[in-house]
Amino acid sequence: MKISSKIPDEVDLLELHVFGTGQGKSILVRLPDGKWGVVDYFGSRRGDPSSNPAQAYLGSRGVEELEFVCLTHPHDDHYRGMSQLLERFPPRHLWLFPILDAKTAARLAEYLGLVELDSSDPQEAADELAKILDWCNRRNKPAAQCRLKYVDLGKDIYPSPEDTQSALRIRGIAPAPRLMKSYFEQLLACFRPDGTLQKKLPHRQHNVISVALMIEWNQTRIVLGGDVEREGWRLALEECPDRLCRCAAVKISHHGSDNGYCDGLWRALGDQSRTVAVLTPFHNHDLPDPEAIIHIEESVKVLCSTAPIVRIDRRLSAHSNASLESRQALRTEFQTYSAPSSTQVGRCSFFLDDRGQCVACEIDPPAFARGS
Amino acid sequence: MITVDYAFDDFRPRLEQTLAGDQFHCGNSSFAKDIVYDFQELFNQTLNSTRWGRAIKVSGETEDSRENFPGSAQQVLETFTGHVDAIQKGWAFVTLRDPYGEILNGRYSATDLAKQGIGEGCRFECSTIKIGPNQVRISYRPLPSLSGTPEALRIVRERLSLTLDDENFIEDP
């Protein structure tokens, strides 16, 4: 593998581009036949497409249409600005976490909206999800012509099962149906009969239905882990142990949290001679966990991160107009720091052949790589 | 019998009148402090429940505070609306927003917040209060949830205006 400043010859390469800000992430996939897809999408500033460098990157590569878009789960850091992407690049395929039906979709949006009323950043994430759902709702109109699939463990997603000639396959490796059922039961139990909210789910509960994808192309395997947590991985390992092994590239799930993997997962996924793992830190929740990074690095050749890994207690709050005494006290008590800059977006790009080798990568700061 | 130090002879008539009439008002904190010093024990015994005694006590406390923090009383520096975004591994990850929209993120002991009745998904008010030179105290208290009322549901439904059709959420073959 080499660190390249030039995009290599595009022919017959599978490309993975991961963008991250320290909050959310966007993942672009270029298939060997030149088609492009997006898995999760995050713009730093709501309503401003220019704040998502993934979209600018698509433009720089001359992309005018998308083959697929996948939304892994209903957390804002995975879909902020996605409705604009759908409008700008209507995909031929839309893959979603399992929603079940329109009523459940509406309940989920209402749930997020009600919870947002209490949050410090109200009334925006639910609106965005509602726009995405609305786009789904309109997708079967002639202008859209988009095929919808819900992803779950073991499901073949792409191409269609009839296309037996394709050397490339995309499969769902999460969520497990058992977890989905439990999630929706818990979600619906949050509502009183009159539709008002009687309780809230833990924030992380939405990770239970997170999609994870595996892209297979001859000997090359890429795992895009979404925010799948321990139980999801355990079930995935049980279901398809022969596929979850010796990957060329892995997007580390759940920002590198210590429950973003299960026992044996990285021993199976990783190959110290070739695996590149890419991390998307989430600074607000102090992720990744250092222990998880140590664990993952033992199994991979290179670990890349789209943003600096910075512990909360090392960050400074610095705002000239605010009372320094006040901010210092908050820093001591709450270990606070200012919301990260929206302009710091790193990119890790990997160019893979069909023999499981990453033939080149590009690291665009503040992203960085470490390893051999 | 109350005795007054000779230095305050000029004030004796006023003091005696005040004691009798329970109408003491202290306009000079230094003077008040001396009075408190001389008569503290006696006043504590005999006048604790009178407005006079309370006035002296308040003056004395003010003076004590000023020894530690000259110039003014406690001062609220900033007030934030907080939200517990998530709890992980014993930490409450919080977002603080000031009245001007500035956002701070941080973390705090989830156990300590729970003692105040503040858990995941809860709102709270957080203030920084200057209590002395280089001394800032942080106070926080839970705020009521906005999410569980019919009015909240009406607002959200109006905002989202979701009219989804089941047919359009059926998976394509």
C-alpha cells in the first residue's frame, strides 16, 4: 500500500472514501464499474450542501448520478443533509434500516421530534429524517424511479439476485431481525395511547437497528460497520462466520467505542498483512475509546482516522467574549469544550483491487494514518 | 442591661431608641460590624428574633463575605440550558447552550447528575456563580421535560406534516 497524492487509474478498482468531522461522517463507494454509492451522509451545517465535502468530492470526480444511497440508522450524525443529497442525486436504489411500514416511520419521526423538544439542538434532526421519509414516500413516482430495500442480516442487497454474472455483491450483515423486533416494541412502548410521549429510549438504543454492509468483490471484502454494537456483531458472527473474515478494509463501527465490537470480531475481520481500518471519531461523546483502538490496532495493518483523536479532558474552551472564569469553571466541572469547528473535515480514501489489496490510499488532513 | 462602648456614646440615644423600638437600620457596615462584635453574644441571647437582631446579623454576614470577596456579593456569570445527550460508562455527555446560541459540549459524572434528578434526555439549567476571588461555583437544577404533552405532540405533528403512504414503504422485490 502506498500513500498517494494522485488518484490512481480508476479502472477495475473498488474505492472507499470516508469523510469525517469529529461529529458525523459520509462514506462514498465507487464500484469497479464506475457507479457510485453513498452510505450515510453528514453536512456540518444544516441546510448547506456545501458543508459536506463528500458532495464536493463527487463533483470533482464528475459524478452526476448515484447508484445507491444507504442510511444505516436514525442518528443525526449519519443523515444530516441527506435529503438534499437525495434531491440532487436521486439514487437508483435506496437502502434503509428496517422501518416496517409508513405508520412506524411516522412514529419514529414523531419520537425524534418530541425528544428534540428537550434537546439543546431542537427541531432539526427530526425534520431532516421526515424529509428523507417524504422522499421515500415519493420515490415511486416517475421522476424518482428508485427501488427501496430494508437491510438486515444475511440479506443480499445488490445487485438483484437475478444478476448472477456480477462479481460484486453487497450484503447486509446487520441488524439481526431479533434485535429489530425488540427495538420497535420498545419504540412504540414510549407512546401513550393518545400519541404523547411517556418515556424516552436511551440515545444509543437506535444503534440496535443500525445497518452494516459487506461489499464483496472477488477476494476483496469491505465492511461498513454503521453504529453496530456488541450484540449485533455477535449475531452477525454467528450467522456468517465465513464472510466476516480477512477484510481488506473496515469502517470501524460506532466511532470506535468499546462496545462497538464483540469478542473475536477483530480477530476474524482483521489481517495484519493487509487490513486497513478507518475510524470516524465522535468528539462529543469522547469516542473512540483508547482501549478499543489498542484492541483494533492489534488486528490490522493500518488504522486511519478522519479526525484527530482527542480526549475531552485535554481540550480547551476558548471564547473571547465569554467569561474566562466561567468557562474555566465549566471546563473543570463538566470538562467542557467548544463545539468543534465545522470546517475541519478529514478524508481517508482507499483504492482496492479484487485480490484484497489496498493498492493506494489518500489521507486528507486532519485525517491521519498510523501503522505500516 | 445593655452597655455601649464609650466610642459610641454619641450613638447611645439612637441605639437605645432603636433597641426599644426595634427599628435599627445599618447604613455603615463598619459601624455595624463593631456593634455586632460588642454585642453579639447579648444580642444572640436577647434579640435574635427581632428585626434589629436580624439586621445586625445580615450586616455581619455581608461584612464577613466582603472580607473574602471585596466589592460585591455573589455574581451569576453565565447561565446555560443543558441537555444530557447520552450516558455512557458512568459519564453523562452534556450539551450546554448559552442565551446567544453558543454551544459547549462536555461530560459530567452521571451519578452526580442523577442525584439532582437529571438523567439521560433531561434538560437542566446550569449557572456559573462567582463566589470569591478565583472561586466560581456551578449550580444546576433539572428543568421540566417539554416532550410529554399533547401540545408538544401537536407542535411536532404540525411541524413534520407527515402523510406517509404505506404502499410507498413496501420493499421493492
